[in-house]
Amino acid sequence: MSRGRLSPQGTILLLCDMQEKFRPHIIHFGDIVSNAARLLQASRILGVPAIVSEQYPSGLGPTVPELGAQGVRTFSKTSFSMLTPEVQAALGERGAGGGARAVLLCGIEAQACITCTALDLLDRGLEVHLIADAVSSRSQTERLLSLSRLRQSGVFLNTVEGVILQLVQDAAHPKFKQLQKLLTHPSPDTGPWGHYPPAAQDP
């Protein structure tokens, strides 16, 4: 049974559909983007590759600039899963996630593109870490029930700060001082979280 341990060498960050037209409609949109941006900064420091998706960008607009994803490989899509053929090809490329066993997943919306992406990743044998304070929806009900549903399917729920500390492991890490600057202030609170059912169990 996997314990959900993370290492920079075996991890990739997926940033899903944080686009301009969603801004007025998504609960805690600014905080979700801020938290995801913090994780993207940490990923750059640690050499964790990242991929961005945009849902129908001609209609829903580009990725919001405050995510700080300039220069990150970006793919447009109409499907509710990020795992388009182009993204699957990118995941297999050396240096762009090839060999990754764990995926950090952030973005919107929890009940749609996040759920579809997470399930596709699980089907491919990848370990999925859903960054709960960097995922949202238009409805808190949809958000909470989607997180619960995915946890039952075997997804790990995590936070931005938790993931950064798990990736670095030790205050003696040569990059820790750079990362410490990202952790000086706690991530914005994006609760409430409610009560989750038991996680999936191995048969």
C-alpha cells in the first residue's frame, strides 16, 4: 500500500484551467491561485516539472497572470480531463515528467476537470496528490463532495505547505532557505472542509 511519499525526482505538477473568465464564479478564486502560484514557485526551485491546461481559451480566456506560469508548457483542451494526447506525450518526455510516479494536481473545477483528470491519472497507475487548498469550484458543496469522492478512489489530499515540506524533507536541504521564504506566511485559508469518509482500502 502506498504511503504517499513524495520526492522531487518522481513528481510532476499539473495546473488545471485557472483562467480569466472563471475569476468571478469560483469560490476563493484568488486564494486558490495564490496557493497554486506558491507551489509552482517551489516546484521551480526543486526542479519539479509543471504543465498548465486551459479549457477552451478562445472563449474562457488565458491563464491568469498572477499564477506566474509564464514559460510553463501550456496545452489547450475541450475535454474535462487534462490528459489529452498532447499532455500524455509531454508526460512521457524526459525532463517533462517522464518517469514520474506522483502527480500534484491543482486548479478548477473540482467536480469536473479535476475529478476527470485525477481518475485518468489513477487509471494509468500514477499516485495523485490533490492540493486541497489549491482546488475549488463554483459551489462549496461540489468542492467538498468531489474531494470526498476522490479520496474514496485513492487520491491523497494534501496542502501546499505540506507538499513543499514533504518534497524537501530536511531543513539541511540546500534549497530549504529559498523555500522557507515561501512558507513565512501561512497559505490563505480556503475552508470549510467538513468531514470526509474513510479513504480507499486495499482489498
